[in-house]
Amino acid sequence: MSIFKPISEKQAKGKVKKVFDEIKKTRKIKKIPNFWRSLAHNPDLIERTWNNLKQIMKKGALDPVTKELIYVAVSITNSCEYCTRSHTAAAKKKGATDQMLKEMIDVVGIANQNNKLVEAYQVEVDKFLK
């Protein structure tokens, strides 16, 4: 359950309304997701978060699908169901296939397993990797 009731689109004014409108236009969606409606309690925060997300997730050296898959991988590792579902949908919308998602999940699983083993065994970093 949310700490604060998400701001409805009808309540949005000023910066919040501007960000809501831009999110809908950019993502080609009709409804504002709960994440953004929750951040709307702080107009500066929602504006900053949206601007940062746009900047980081745009096409660059990494294509948008790869960036979404990385976002999903981190969300899985951080146990954020909301972000995992949201960015899985975004990845699919940008062209990720079920096979790509399955392979990414396999990588997340083995990386997390091996990270834990390295930490448990307190494995020293090889000199040639430094």
C-alpha cells in the first residue's frame, strides 16, 4: 500500500501536469503510471526524475532495448516488482523478445549466485584484473 495516495491526472497542475503530458506523449500511453503519480507529490522531484530518465534511457552507445534489459536486471536484483514489470513491458514495446528476457534472467541469476559465492569465500581479485 502506498504511503501517499497517488495524484490523479485531474489534480495535476503546473510542472506536474507538464510532466504527465510529456510522459503520455513520449511513451504513447493514455494513463499515467502509479510511479509518476506518486512522485507528483513533489513537483521538483517528478520533473528531475523524468528529465534524468529521458536523458539516460535515450539511444546512445547502448540501444534502448539493451538499456531496458539492464534496468530490468537491476530491478530483479533489487527485488522491485513494480520496476521489473514496468521495464519488462517497456523492453517488449521496444523490441525485446521473450527469449531475450529469459536469457537476461539467466544472466541475472548466475551473476547474483556467483557474486554471493565470491563474497562468501572472500575471493581476492586476481592481480591481472587490477
